[in-house]
Amino acid sequence: MDYGYANARIRGMKSRLLTHGALDDLIMKPDMDSLILELEKTPYKDEIQEAGTKYSGVYHVEYALRKNFTNTFKKILGFVEDTPAEQYIRIFLRRWDVQNIKTILRGKSIHTTADEIVDCLLPVGDLDDVTLGELIKQSDMKAVIDLMATLKIEYVKPLMRHFHEYSGENGFMIFESALDKYYYDNALAWSRGRSYDEQFIRKMLQAEIDVVNLKTILRMARDKAEPAEAKILLIEGGARLRMEDMVPLLEAKSVSSVLDRLKNTQYNVAEGIPEEHLRKEKISGIEKQLDRLIIMKGLNAFNGDPLSIAIAIGYFWAKYNEVTNIRVIARCKTADIPEERLREELFYV
């Protein structure tokens, strides 16, 4: 297809992403009110003003970010409507259907309020605000799954297959793994052709599978799970880590041992992790480093064929990174996190 028009529009949108200086201006604001006023000077102005009629504080910012993210990708889908590129972009946006379902189910499992669940959602996939809202209204996890079945939401299939295996918080990873497997299996099937676009998307998805698997392995090492128990949670089809490569990682007796075995791979993320975190087996910082690898790979898409889907995918990750950074700033302002720690949480690109 001819990507000329769509990619020209997307490059124009990229030029309006916040600079490092603009992010620094947000960081330096002393409180939430001044942060909101500063955001009104950015491309988030319309959504910030709309949110102000409904919310205050961090909820004001969260709503505006969700609305802007959703509007942005609806606009991009409009550029490529009824073309193969629309399907390629939807492959990536459907990850948020999976993430939103995970969030709702986890919220129900720990009795989180509806407002707290909504604050964690990004409705940019096929499941819109209304559908997600109806799922959130359900009383418990089973009721959510039953409604998904009634509404014929395709992601109910892996949940129903594995529902008998679920047993409280420790069993939640079974649901998460089942949803991830379902998403990635389908995404790889949708992009199995030989065109540049399909090969590009497939390589991106395969790298993500590696990262999802490494996060699972780290959690299993931290929790001292049996290798056989952990193996069933892994996803086939990664870029560099085949099942036979991951079995030795599953047999590692600690988080540090897993990281040692990754030292000679592209997933060497041990550097910079505080020794205390390794000793106490805190994996959040390691997971963040793995996320950064994927974000960087996504951003490198801008160096791909300028007349391909690569530009849209690069913008997808750049926009996601920007929204994530603003979210971190807003939440840190609410919690009075010192500036130094706040900056450690951000990922500048």
C-alpha cells in the first residue's frame, strides 16, 4: 500500500511529542495544580480541559492521558482505514485489550474499587469504554468471565479453558499467561506473511515474547517455583529464547543466578541493579530494564523503511513512552516523591 500520506501525518504528530525540556518543566512543578496548568500548554490541552470538568488531582491527569492516547490512535486508524496497515496497527493495539482484561480481573481478585481499576485502563484496542465499564461493574472474577462469554469477547476462550486451574493470588499468573499466549499466538498468525510489514511486526512481537518470558522466569525464581510448574507458563515463538534456552534459566535457584546466565546475551540487564535489590530478590527494577529494551527496539522502528508500517509502530512506542512518563510524574507529585527518585523512574528517549 502507499504509506506516503499516513506516514507524513504520523511524522507531523511525532514532531509534537514532548521534548526533554518539556518533561523537565513538568518535573519541576511543585504540586499537582501547577503540573495541570503546565500540561494545558502542551498538546494535551483539550483533554486536560475536558478532564477538569469531571476530575481533580491525579485523576484529572490520568483521565486526560487515557483520552489523549485513545484519540491519538483512533486518528491514526483513520489515516489507514480499509487498508492492510489498519490490521497491522490493530494487532499492536489489541495488547491493551489483554492488559485491560488482566487489570479488571486482578482488581476483582483483590477487591479493588471500580475507580481504581478505571485509572489503570487504556481503552485503545477493540474493547471500548462502555464494554470495559460493564465488565468493571461485575461483582467478581467469575461474573466478569461470564459476561465476556455473553458478549462473545474472544479473550474469554483462554480464561474458560484455565478457570479450573485458578486458585487465588498464586494462581493468577495462569490467567495472565493464558491471555498472553492467546494474544501472541494470534498476533504471530496474523503476521506470518513474507512482506516487509509482516516480517517487521513479527520480529517486534517475538522480542516482546522474550521479555514476557524473562519476567515470568524472574518471578518463578523469586518464588522458588519448581521448573515444571514454571515451564507451562512460558510462551513459544520468541526471538532469541527458545524453550530449550529457557529451561536452564528455570533451573536457576535465585534471581541473581538467572541474571548471571543472561550476561552474554542481549538481555544482560544486571548492570545498574543495586546489590541490595538482588540480595532481597526485588525484581521490579529488572522488569523495568527489560521494558526499556522493548521501548528502545520500538523506537528504533523510526529507522525502518519510511514507506512502511515501521513509522506507525515507532510512533506507537514513542507515544506510549511519553504517556508513561507523564503518568509517573503525576503519581510521584501526588506521593511527594523526591525529584531524584522521580527522575530514576522516567525513561528519556
